[in-house]
Amino acid sequence: MNLLFLCTGNSCRSQMAEGWARALGGDGLHVKSAGIEAHGKNPRAIAVMREAGVDISDQESTKLTDDMLQWADLVVTVCGHADEHCPALPPGTRKEHWPLDDPARATGSEEEIMAVFRASRDEIRRRVADLLLRLQTAETA
């Protein structure tokens, strides 16, 4: 299974989803993330994932390519902008949409902003775990 997480800038949500899928998925799962644009990696996303025991610091912030779409069996869009601007998918490629809020837009004190990042991290973990369970169940059915 080739799984691609797609976001606007590939800096927070899709990076965290890629990290969780790598940490929770099995050997048969191949994971990438990309953005409609590449905005670089968000240090707060790296920090909150590290707190949870998942190192995403070596992942790259990449821009979506046609080759990535050809490679993917399933594309998960993690924001409305990516869902609306996702190019046409090749025949047989499935798509799922997760309407996640962007933690990079959080305001307030550093503590309040980090709380938003942690909540986002935990929501993404829950969704990734659920997706992996559904994929595993479909494989054995």
C-alpha cells in the first residue's frame, strides 16, 4: 500500500500524518507526504511529534508531483485547500479527506500555541490509527 498525505504547504498536518503512519504502519505500508506548495517544516510540529516519541525531523517538505500521484494507492487530503486543489487522480487511486484545522494559524502565548499543536498531533494520530485499522481490515476481508 502506497499512502500519500497531501496538505497545502507540507509543513505541519501532512508531516505529522506521515510520521504517525510510519510509526504505526507495518512493513507493507509505504508513506509519503507532499503539499500543493512546499513551505518548509514547522519546528513546532517536529517538537510535538518528538514529545510523542516520533522523529519527523528527517522528513522533507516537498511539492506534489505527477509521479507521486501515479505512485499512490490512496491520497489523504488533510485540509480543505488541498482537497479543493488536488489534481485529478489516476484511475484506481482512492482519495479520502480529513478536514483538519491548521495548527500553524494558532495564536496566543507559546504555551497556548503548543497546546493547539499537541491537540492537532493527537487528532492526527487517532485518524491515522483508524485509517490503518480500516486498511488492515479491508486486506483480510
